Amino acid sequence: MNKHLITSSMLLIFCLALPGCSTPAVQTQLTSQLDQDRSARLIGTWRFSKSDDELSLQGTTTFRQDGTFTGSGIAQMRQQQIPISGAGTWLVRDGYLVERITAMSPPILRPGHTTRDLILDITPETFSYQTEKGEIIVEHRQE
């Protein structure tokens, strides 16, 4: 009987360790903890730089603990530099960074526009994610 109890306990522990065996409540709790950890590591100011054949964009985004963000930068198109600024709200949900625009100048994105980018990694120095369009972006923490 004691051997059966030990075997059953070991099977239960093994099953809980496998994602497919765990209950939805356990998975939700683990996802929530991971999201909270990612949110905490994301807080701060990040530098970005992006360039393609038509547009060059560089600037910073600051994620605050209160769930708001601000960003500013310079877009360069055909030898013309355009200052850009924006603000909104953010949260991490199910491994995605969800940002909702509340203001932007010039109004490239309208208030209410929401993006959902897959977080790939956040280290003390870098933040990498995959955009909804599949592009991989790496940003660097600003001191």
C-alpha cells in the first residue's frame, strides 16, 4: 500500500510538470506570473532604430509601472526629418506586449489603435519582440 501511494504521488508530480496535464487554473497562474515578470523587466526606457529603403526611424519608448508609455523619435523620409511623439497604455498578456495609442503627433496612428507584439526576450540590456507583421525588433535599454 505504501508503494502504491508513492507511485501515485510521483505520477501526480510528473503530470503537473507537463503543460498538457496541468489544469487550466495552474496554466493561467503560471502565465500570469510570467506576464508579471516580463512587465517588471520591461519598465524603463528603450532605444529603437529601424531602417528600410524608404524610411529610417529612431527614438525611445518609456514604459512606466502605472501601465502608460510615451515615445518620441525622428523619422527620416527622402531627406526630410519628421519629429514623432506618442503616448498610450500598455500591458503584457499571455506573452504579448499590448499597446493602445491614446495620442500621436503627427497622427500616423489614431487613438485607440492597438498593437500586439510577441515578446521574445527581455534582458537587462535588450528587449526583443516579433511584430504582428512577423518582423523581429531588438531594442536597447537606455541608461
